[in-house]
Amino acid sequence: MANLNDHMGRPIVAVTGIGVVTSLGVGKADNWGALTAGQSGIHPITRFPVDHLNTRISGMVDFLPSSSKGASLLTYELAETAAQEAVAEAGLNSGDFGGPLFLASPPVELDWSERFSLYNSDKQDIGAERLLRVARGLKEFAIFETTQFGSIADRLADQFGTRGLPITLSTACASGATAIQLGVEAIRRGECDRALSIGADGSATAEALIRFSLLSALSTHNDIPEKASKPFSKDRDGFVLAEGSGALVLESLEAALARGATVLGILRGCGEKADDFHRTRSKPDGSPAIAAVRAALADAGLGEDEIDYVNAHGTSTPENDKMEHLSLSTVFGERIGSMPISSNKSMIGHTLSAAGAVEAAFSLMTMRESVIPPTINYDNPDPAIVLDLVPNKKRNAEVGTVLSNSFGFGGQNTCLVMAREPV
Amino acid sequence: MNPHDVVITGIGLVSSLGEGPDAHWQKLAQPGLEPVLEASRFPPYTIHPLPEIDWNLQIAKRGDQRQMETWQRLGTYAAGMALDDAGIKGNDELCTTMDMVVAAGGGERDEAVDADILAASESRNDRDVLLNEKLTTELRPTLFLAQLSNLLAGNISIVHKVTGSSRTFMGEEGAGVAAVETAAARIRSGQSTHILVGGAFQTEHSDMLLGYELAGYLHRGAWKPVWQRQGAEGGGVVTGSGGAFLVLEQREHATSRGRRIYAELGPVVSGRARRRLGGLEAEIAALLRQAALPNGELLAISGASGAHAATAAEKSAFDANPAIAARAFSTLTGHMKEAQFPFAVALAALAVDRKAAYPVFDATVERPFGGVPKTVLATAIGYHQFEGVALVNAA
């Protein structure tokens, strides 16, 4: 009989379903194949014209029916597609999930295409006044729904029959990990036996790209798109904006075993720590990221020597990768030089609100498949960063535990510790 | 009394009525108080504007103020007020171990840039190129940070040093409900000892009005109290700028540091009615049953928005329970979206603390409440989706 409670007497949380969509494809099989082959999903932008843009590449998901229908509809489709895969794998009724929904998704705004069409459907007044005039004459809710922060989760709740008020959250680039953390906590508190945690982001619009560009956050290595995302390299010059989704069915180990579900992995621990230094830069001593990693280890009941692999945040910005190296070497000490660490973002780019969930999905697969996906484009090592980055080629390895990092703009840091087996 | 009870030890409030729990109590306790209205800036809509605020009182650095637009400043200000009120502000140990759940929408866009682009779109067919051309040259780089939902929490961390954990929930009134519900659950389960929870809404920006009006939710024409907008022109919502933050604390934690307790936060119950199927009134009744209302006369601080369908459903649910004496505070403050539920809980806590009910906010519809309120109901029934209620008990 397996132990059903963790080191703190809380229910152990199992993963019984995993779903993922990235620019590499729909579903685990396609994604895993490409990821372990070191294939990049980064490509030239075709969704909108790139005139005047410094960055003309991305990891957009261009192959879904909603890919050209705006951020809200695409985010919904990404979330739904990943969740369908996860719920089906878990063997649950896809219309009656029976647990709460936690959705990490980007903040929504009225799309420019809608702004243009509303504005140009009238001639009276100018600017915002005209938009308001047209708005009050609208006869249907479709455009309105795209501007409500709770609407994507509301639709998902209808679709999957999740219980209660769905929670939509944002902790910037840590959002996907936070969605998982909220699910873990709800199960540990005994509020539910299972939870559906999704991170989805289909918000790579021209305006989003320009906003990140103006903050100098994006790579401008446009010529060879698949080479642009190069985490931890000396010539890294920013992240690559991307889209995707990851979904996990979380379940108390007890409930999972009772219904004979296959346990795909264990969500052992979650840790977080907010930074109070700056809106886009982290505290120079790395203390918040360090504290988040340590909090996750403590929550998981594991020591620094018990993590086999780190799924890095590894965005490919000069700042993040330097700070992540600092915090990992502080926590893991000398051992860091021999611990495998890789960044999925080298292939899929930065999926923002989805990243924590997408990378948790890949972390779980890393353990199940005993294969570590590489950090590609690692051609010019940064001498200041000495890590075993699983450069350019996948590695076969037994991986029993993974630390997955997510560090966000605005100082929200969340780390997850996952394990292959319940202990 | 249980050492793991959730108690309220700090309140930060801003609305058109003023700032701070005391100012709000004093105003709202005046029978026949008139709302502060602004009808000339966004015709045909009336709004409840922000009062005069000296941001320096809670956001000491000008540089921090400049990094934010009004929405983030307002939230950071109200949060600082709640921290001050709870004796936590400036206490490093308490701030670095404090958790935070913020209910947020988005920040303000640059209206001038948007208007410029829209005007140019009338004579251009290559609108996507126009967009790139204008946005790359006219957007202020740091404005993005003032628009990001999670950066209200980010600014609270930077300005007030609250760094235990930081989560931002989105989704209109439901975000406020879920934030309070999750915060309370964390304290009850021993995951947290003290949490900052709340939100802010700044309505004095056309995009914030557009967010309601794309579905025709805003009331138009002459102002009326919340319960009297059925059948009037428009959709019934009159918005207001404001913010509400609460410090929720484990009872044992609050008593051990000798803090004054406003009230105990009882059950917080949330829901998602299938409104298109007409289930809202039954859902509200179910939430009230789950909250287990006490016997006898009950004061209810209602977050009713005025939105016709949702407000009618809430009124019917109350009418079916004659013990309830409702006070719809949006009559006097306007609807504050994500801040609506935290605001309702704060007003409920004040009534319990002051051992007195508020007078009627609308003499035509609301009825007097005679006794001392020991338990007060707080509600937020979303104008479009999601709903929640809580019971607030004497300390």
C-alpha cells in the first residue's frame, strides 16, 4: 500500500493527465518528438505584417482554426485543446470533470481588428466617444466576451464541467506554474480530489510584440529564426515571443489509485517568493529566486542533493539567464556544475502565461521517458555561466526528480518540484 | 473562537466618498447621504469619481508613482492604507512573510495614441501596417508595465515590501470573490498567517467604460439608486473609481501581536450560475443556504451592480428571505468591478465593529435595520458572470 500522505501529512498530489500545444505541434507525441530531436518551432511571423518591427520572428501557434481570430479565441482554443488531451489521458468524462479549474491566461484587451471595425462602422464623434457610441448599439455579446477577464475560464468550465467558480490568474511568466500550485494547494487542503490546471497563451499580437520590443526584451536575431532563442549563450539577446498551452489533471494519489488511474508523476512541492526590487529586473543578489527554489524544495521535503534535473526558466534574456545561474549555483553549490539543466524555450520560445504549465508537462515527460530534451543553439558558451546545459543533443538519463523554474516580470517567482514516483 | 479563525485586522478603502475606514463609516452612517456624481465627462454616462488623493501618503517615491497609472496607484495606495491600519507597514518581518492575492483587471491604455490610430484608420486600408508604424513610435515603453494585470501586485511588493507570495486573480467581481475565498482558505488551513487581499478599479478612462458597454451594461440618463434602474435607459450599471484592501489574519497571529480585530470572516462561498439557462436566482439562494445564515434579522451589504438581470435576481433572492435588510452600497460609490467584493466585506466588517447598521442607502426600496448586527452578509453578484457571498461576524 503506497503512502498517501507527504512528509507534512498532506495528501500526495499525482498527475494523471497531461496535454500540451506549442509551435512544435498539437499533443504530447508531436511535441516530444520534436523537442528531443532538438527541433525549433521558431519561425518568421506571418500572422500580421512586420513592417517597422525590429523583431520579425516568433513561436506563434499558426495551425489552429482560431490562430487568426484574436488573442481571446486563440487562448481559449489552446486551453481547450491541451485540456482535452489531459482529461482524455486521465480517463475522465470530458464533460463532467468534477473538480475546480485554475487557468493561467494573458490579460485580455479589445483586439485592434475589432477596434478598427467598430470605429469605422460609424462617422459621428471621434476617438473613444465613437467607440462607446457604436458599442451601445451592438446586438450580440461576442466582442464583449473577448474583453472580459473571466470569459475564457467560464467557457472552459462549461465545456469540461468543472466545479464552482473557475479561477483565472496572472503572475506574468510564472502564471502556468501558479495555476498548478493553486490546484495542488486545493487538493492538499482537502477541498477537492482533483483539479484541472491550465496555462494557455495565444496573445502574440502585434501590439504585444511591440510592447516587449520597447522594453528591449526580445531577440532581434531575425535572419535564422530557429537560432534566435539561445538560453545561457554568450550572444543571447532576448526571448522569443511564443504561444502555447499546457494542461495537467491533478489528483490526490488516493483518489487516483482508487479509480485505477495511471499515475504519470507526482507534484511534490511548490515554492514562491516575490521580488520587491524593480518592475523588470530582479534583485541583484538573486535572493527572491533563491528563496523560491528553496521554498519549493522544502515544500517537497527534498534536499539540494535530491534534484536530478532542472527545467530552467532559461528565457535567453541577458538578465534572466545570469540571475538564474546565480540563484541555482547559490542553492545547489558545487554540485550545479554536474547537474543537467536545460531550457525548453530554446526550441519553443517563451510562451509567457503558458510557460510554467508547458514546461511542467515537459518535465513530467522527461522523467517518464528517461530522456532530457536539450538546450539548443548552445554554440557560444557564456564563460560566466558554467552549467551542464545538455547542449544541442538530447541525453538519455534516469530522472527521478525535476525542479522547474518560472520567474516573472513584476517579481513573481514560482518553482515546482516534480517526482516520477510517490515516495 | 478558534485560533485558526480568519480575522480582519486592517482595512484600506478609497471611493468617491473619501478614503479610509473611518471616513467611510462616518459618511455612510449619515442618513440620506447624497452620492458624489460626475455626469459631464463621459456623457451619456454618470460615474462616481475619485476623491482628491495625496499619493505621497502611501507611495513615498515619486519615481514609483511615475511608473504607474492611476489604477495601479489607487490599488497600491489602498493596500498601503490596509497595511498601516493593521500595523504591518514598515515591519520587515511581517511584510516579507505576508502573502498577497490581488484581484485585477487591466491598466489604462494611452487614449491619445489609440485615438490617433483610429483617426488614421479612416483613410488607410493597410491598417495592420498603420498599427506597427504608430505603436512602434508613439507608445511610451514603460506604459506596458502600467497595463499588466499582475503589476498592481508587483508595485505593492516594490512599494510596501510585501513579498511572501504574490498572486493575481482576474475575472471581474469573481476575481475579488476568489481572492478573498482563497486567502481565507489559506489561513484556515495553516498555510498563511497573514494575507493582504483586495483590488482597485479606476473607471475614469473610456476603455474601462467600453468594457461594460460592449454588452450595453451601463446605465444612461438621470442617475438612480441601484435597485431602481430596471427599465431605465441602458443596462443599469453606474461605475465608480475606488479600491478596497483587507488584511486577513489568523486569530492567534493577530492576538499574539496585540492587534485590534475588526471582525471575523466566516464562510466565503462562490459560484458560477449557468445564467443563460436562467439559473442565477436559484444559484444565489443556494449560496445563501451554503453560507448558513443565522436566525433573525440580517444586515446584507450588497455589491449589486445595478445590471438589470443580475440585480433583479439578487433582489428576488433577498425578497424570498424577509429577514434580510439589504444595503446596496454601489448606490453611493458606483460599481468597482474587481474591488466590489473586498469592498462589501470591508463595509460588513465596519458595521460589526461599530455595532451599528448603516441607514438605508435607498429609502424607497431598502428597509431599516434596528438591532446591533452581530453577523453581516456581504455579496457580489457579477454584472455578467460569477457570484459570491460571505458572512462577517463580530470579533
